[in-house]
Amino acid sequence: MNVVQEQIQDLDHLPVKYEKDADPAFVDEISSLAGVTNLQTCIQCGTCSGTCPSTNYMDIPPHRIINLIRAGFREDVLTSFTPWLCASCYSCAVECPQTISITDVMYAIKQKSLQEKQYPRWFPSPVMVQEFFNAITSRGRIHEGTLILNTFVKTNPILLFKNIKFGFTLWRKGLLEILPPSIQKKDDLKTLLKAMDSPRE
Amino acid sequence: MQYLYYPGCSAKGTGYSYEISMQTVFKRLGAEIEEIHDWNCCGSTAGLCFDKYKTYALAARNLALAERQFKGASDEIHILCPCNACLQILVKTDHCIREDPVNGPRIKRALEKIGLSYTHKIVIRHPLDIILNDIGLDAVRELVTTPLKENRIACYYGCQMVRPFSSYDDQHNPTGMEDLMDVLGVPTVSWALRTSCCGSSLTGTLCCGGTVAAPMDEVGLRMSYNVIKDAQYRGADAITVACPLCQLNLECYQDRMRRLFHDDIRMPIVCITQLMGLAMGIPEKELGLNKLFVPLPNHSAIHQEE
């Protein structure tokens, strides 16, 4: 069997996408979210996937994510773990010839998949993100120890034991506070966030 | 020059050595620093993943607090923000309030509910920006007493300092840190990964995202490992950083990297302000050098000679 035949056989295993499964409104949904601009102007050059430091760990590279959004394959995009591997380093956004802020597209996907509870369950980042936001709203500041503790308990408690030594080293160096810090006017934050919840006047 | 200081959660915890060395050095350089009273977390990249405009509102509270606290007559209020991640969020927030016709006013209205107002007087600045442009390299040169010639240093910029916003340095090839190191007498190395990401939000644990599960922490660790290894190949004895998260991420996980990649790496990671302090002859303890996981080689010998 020659190389071409092998490649054709490989292609047989790829899932076929049908237009009837696509949701044409999806691209507008994502475009309406914060910071997403010029999504339709993408020329599929792949510069984003080339500069991204974590592409080789992603299931779908960034330029294909953009095309999937435009084609309207909602589920593939929202359940992918690509956005959760984005380290927010902005290489893609700076290099993009069409000035698409791809990092913001990733934020938009994350926000959407959290809202619709479509995020990959075995991934710890979504849990961490929610814990992080809860910590800010309840105390106003982040305490590294508590944040890690909560995330580990909810995702992988075994890792907690593995990291105890690291936490102890940090504490011995005086780099980890024991009690979580908090701001004085915690109620202000709650009022502030509630005001953001209310519909636009 | 007077600056309001937004430390960020990281500087108060694991970034202690960066904070204390920066305060000492800035005092020596004659810059006044005043911490913003009752500041809150800016939301970081994790906040942006959750709800963007709520995160902007949280960050905007700090900007509004700074405006209320500032007593000077100047039209511009400069905020000193040592953490790259916070810097980027605060700048983004400022852009959003200035430019977004719908959500800008919405955030302002939310601020009014807690008795604050924001009038666009804030300029958010990184310590490196202030050292290069406000204080000036000549002023630094005058204070240098012991040029640090012993160690070759690799300057690591990381991501969010020059990307996506950069008002004082080139986005693709920044040189500010190298200029500063020249003044301190430090030999620098030329290397490829100086603006590559260290994966701090993926190694997780402390800053922004956190891909902490067993199969996945390799992603973040691999990114940090690449950075350290490249610096090592180019002959660097230490890496200097200007962000508490880069410092933590590159330094504290080296034992895990040693285990995962079977490579005996020991690379000291120091902050720019620590090197400045050393060159100015400030005692080590005031610079937090005793908190380093991997001690800086050769330098203690110089200080004993004095």
C-alpha cells in the first residue's frame, strides 16, 4: 500500500460534517461577546496555530476553531479543550495579519461553555476559574493556598497530597500566608457585581 | 515623582521578594510609592474566562479608588503595577471604559452605586517603564556602586508585559531590560525565547487558570522548561524577570521539571529590581534574596570583599 492510499484510509476515520448539523447563528453569538472582532475576515493562514506555545497539546488548533465557529459547529467548539489550554499569552493576537484578537475569541468560548455547562468535565481549569471568581466575590482578594486546596479537592484529591511538601516549602520561606486576606469593603464588591447583572438601562 | 501602587495578590503572597526589592530600590531612586487603600483583586485571566464585563467592573473599582486617593494637582495619575497579568487587565479595563459605548457607561453606573467615579485620569505603568522613562538610565547609573560582572544574565520578558499592549517597548523584540542590564554592568545573553510564554496559567496552581491535573500539568511545565533550557544553552547563569508570576513559575517548579524531564536543571531566577539593588550595594536581606529557591551564584563572594 503506498503512502497516498494510507492517507486516504486515514481520512476515512475522520468524522464527516454535514451542513444540516451546523448552527448558522453560532458565529453571531460568539461575535456578540466581548472583544471578538473581525472573526469573519480570517484568511486561515494558520499563523495563530504556528505561534501558539501550546498548539501541540490542543485537540483542535486555533485556526480550525475559528473556522468551526464560522461554519457553525457549536458542539465541537464548546466541548473542545483548546480554549482551556490557552495560556493567554497573546502571541496569536499580536501576530494575526487580520488583527483578530484570538485570545478574546478563546475567552468568549470559555465563557459560553461555562454558561451552557459544556466544558470538558475531566479538565481542572473550568473548576479553577469558577473557584477563582467565587474567591474574589467573597473576599476580594485571592489566597493562593485556599484556591489550590478547593480546586484539588474538587478535581483530583490525590494531587493534594503530592503537593503538600511544595506548600510547606513555600510556607517555610514565608511566601505563603496561612489566613486568607480580605478587603475591608466586601459588600461593595457584591453591590458592584449585582449592578452589572441588572439589564442595560 | 509620585506613584500610586497596585500590588496585586501575587506580590503579597509568593512574589514577596519582588515587592520588597522594588520598594527598596524605588526609595533609593527617589520615587514615592503609596499603596492604593483597600484594593481588590483585578480578576486576572481567570475572571476574563468567567465573565468579562464583571471582571472589568472589579478592576475599575481599583482605578476609581486610585482617583479618589490621589491628592496631587496633576491631570494624570500614574499607577505602578508590578505584575504583568494585573497590568494587562487594568489597561484592558481602561480601554473598555474609554472606548466601549455600551459597556463603558454601564461599568461607570455600577461604580456610582458604590459611591465611586472614574474620570479617565489613570495611566497604568510597569516598573520597567518607570525606570526607563521617568527615572532614566542616567540616574540609575549614578547609583551603581558594584557592577555585577560575574553572572551572564538572560532577560526574560514573558507575555503580557509587551503583549498585547505596549507603549514603551517593541512588541516583537523588546530591548528595555537589556538596556537596564548594560547600565548595571551585567553581561546579557542573546536568546530566542525571551518573549515566549512560561505557561504560568497552565502550570496553574497560583495565577490564572490552572491545568493542574496529572496528565496536563506537563503542558505548563514543558513551556517553562523550554524557556530555562534555551537560556542554559545560550550560556546564561541566571534569568531575570519582571513579573512575580514568571518568577514563581520558572523558579519553584524546577524540582518537578527535574523529575519529569530527567534533567538536572538549577537556574536561579531573579527579579530586575533585585539585580538593581545588588549593583547599588543594598544589603541582600532588604532585597529578599534569601527567599530564592536557587541562590544566585558568585555574587556573595563580591559582597564579602567589600
